[in-house]
Amino acid sequence: MYADDLILLSASVSGLQAMLDCCYETSQLLSLKFNNIKSHCLVVGPLHDANIRCMRLGNDVIQWRTYIKYLGIMFSSGKKLHVNIDPVKHKFF
């Protein structure tokens, strides 16, 4: 498993920030470095269009996105999670 293959899921913004804090503290103990440019947050649910403060990983800011690409699959923010596997299917065929 590689760090760019990880997803953190949380039911709340404060819970997500707590997980990010835990990841950062652990990374400091293990001398690991996260790439905040490749790290993103995505909101799914009734408040998907709310203005939410940026998450932090140590001193770095993690931006909110309306979509993310994870292992070739596109995930989009909305009231429900939207998943697009067409790029993966296209590469397969």
C-alpha cells in the first residue's frame, strides 16, 4: 500500500480534521511526507455546496474539490456520491 492509495472517510468535518491530525503526527514519527498538492477533500450529502473551511495537514492546506480521481475512477461531489468508471472501462477495451 502506498500513501497515494489511501482514503479517509468521515461523517463530520471535525472528525476528518482529527484524522488528518493523527496522520500528520504519525508521519512525523515515521519521517514520512504527505504531498498536499495530490491530497483533496470531497463533500457528499445535503451540505455538499456549503462553504467549508479548508482542512489542514500540519502546516499544509488541503483543498475541497467538486470531483477527485482515485485509481482512475472519477468521484463527484453532490447530494449523492457520483462515480464515473468510463475512463477505466475505456482503457480496458
